[in-house]
Amino acid sequence: MAYFNIILYDYFETLDAMGPAEVIGYLSESYILRFLSESGGIVKSTQQVPVETLPFAMMETSGVLLIPGGFGIRSLVNNEDYVERVRFFSEKATSVLTVCTGSALLAKTHLLDGRKATTNKTVYEWACSNGPKVNWLKRARWAKDGKYYTASGVSAGLDMIFGFVSDMHGIECANSLAREIEYVWNPDMDDDPFAVL
Amino acid sequence: MAYFNIILYDYFETLDAMGPAEVIGYLSESYILRFLSESGGIVKSTQQVPVETLPFAMMETSGVLLIPGGFGIRSLVNNEDYVERVRFFSEKATSVLTVCTGSALLAKTHLLDGRKATTNKTVYEWACSNGPKVNWLKRARWAKDGKYYTASGVSAGLDMIFGFVSDMHGIECANSLAREIEYVWNPDMDDDPFAVL
């Protein structure tokens, strides 16, 4: 049993966090899903969804880490203490997953330097500017390099999390879950309908 | 400006509520998104996502109503008081949307009698048994009849909410939002990859 830790912050993007939460929530024999924020308490997404969180002090760092994107990332990338916490959590985590501009925050830790990664395609230039040494992929529904999974914008997080489930628990498990939630899974990480070219 | 009221209850299905919330949250010039439950406070989804809610007593009934599906529906369909509240809210609402087994609860109010509706395809027989007089569609990504929109399982709620946005705000608005969140929208309500035949 592993912890699946989702970091939230004010103005996170709802679906970036809740798409993966939906899927991981089905694997309750493998993962304990938790939402954490710097100080704990209620955190609101850009879409005004209020989610209760535990404080970072209660983070069980041995698990999987997921960083959603969202408007809130814009200030967090310039918050050195926050970036340092994310670096610490990411180094400890068995896998680190980001959705959308979550990869911009992870890039700031330098842990993606020299690695393949992707990000939101509508704010592509800005996101990439946070990691000049990252091997950013312009055409990728999601990217995988070692323990780092980075998804393109918002909904791509759903395709990525099925890819993660497929890697960890087998493609039959991923396909079965996708049928269960009636999701038309795109299993090809290179098939990116929103690529910036 | 209209209220967009999402009803939550213990063991709701995360994505049933959060998919539509993601999309409606972008239309903040048209809608005030609110989550409500019978008594208010923190409500947890089947996937253990804790969401803060307002009590039903604070429901602004003039808006749009969305009922997600989930395991919690199984007991609610047998709760006469709850069904009566849902009937009252649904009659007042300008539009009523359900996702997954949410339509089973709505069917219990008899407001769907004689109307086209659909539901989750993996628990299709059970869901339909809650509304013997409903014109249930076995092949439908989502159905629309008057002010009633009913989606098939979980992820179908995303396609339905874009359909709702298209009806209310134009297809350009829907297409633009789908691009924004990098979602491959299925705009054909009859194109159901998970149909029971």
C-alpha cells in the first residue's frame, strides 16, 4: 500500500487534480489518496472547487507525488521555499507526475534537467521558460522519463494517469478501469491532438 | 448570472461532479458554481476526495442543477425525503443535468417519465429499474429532452457538459473551451462507444 499524494494550492486547475484522483481512487487496494497543501485546510481551485487538505507537515513522502497545474503556479515558480519543498518531496517520491503547468513548477527544481517532459500547449513558451535545460517535447500527450511523468494540458492528465496505471499494474488493469468510467483512453503518449508545431 | 448547483452526497463519483465543474468554472461571467449537500460541510467521494459544501437550506433554486452518480445513489433512491427534495429542486431549476447513475435518482422523482434519458452502461439494468416509465436509451453518450440532460457513465459527463455549453452559449464557445483544456470532445450525443446492445 502506497500513498498517492496530490499537492493542492489556491488556483489549482480542478481537472488536473481530479482526473487522476478519479482513476487512482479505484485502486484503493494499492493507494491511499491524499490531498496536501502548504498549510492544510480548504484550498480552492480556479473553478472555485473547495477541497479539504492536510498540511505539508503530514506528507508521507514515500509515496507517489502529483502536481496539478493552474493559475496558482504562476506565483509558486517564484517562491524559492515552495520550490525547495517540491524538490524535497519529488526526490523522495517513487514517481512524480505533473499535469499541465505543474511541470513548470517541477522544472524549477532542476530535477527535470536533461529529461524529456511536456506541458500545456496554450501557454507552452511560458511553461518551458521555467526549465531551460529540460528536453521539452512539443508533440506529446504525455512524456515519461525515469520516474517522471508529465502530461500536456488539463485533460491529458487522464490519458497520462491511465498510462501510469498501465506501467505499474498492467495494460489490462488500465483498459478495464477506462471501460469502468466510460473513458475513451488515448494510450499513445505521442498522439497529441493539441501539439504546438 | 445564474447559479450552477452541484449536489454532493457521501460516495459520489469524483469525476461525475468535477468534469462538469471544470468546464462550467471557465464560464464565471455566466455562472456561480456551488456545491451543496443535505447538511453541508465536508462530503467525501467514493475516491475519498473531501469537498466542502453548503447545506440544501442555502440552495438558490433558480439556477442549473447537476446530480452526479456514485455508490451513494444506491441508498438515496430509497430515501423518500431526499427524492422529494430532488424533485423540488429539479422543478425549480432552469436545466437539470445528471451524470452516470445520477439519472436513477432523478428518475425516482418521476420527472423523467415519458422522457428520453440515459445512464451508466455497466449498471444499466439497475439504473433503469428506478424509472420504469422513462424512455431509456441504450445507445447514447448523453440524452437531452426538454430541460433534462442525462449523461452515460462518468466521463460522458464531460461530453454532455460541452453539449450543454454548446446549446446555451454556442458551439464556438464549446469548441474553444475544449481546446483550452485539451479535451477531445465527442459532440455527437448518439456516438456511444460503451453502448449496451
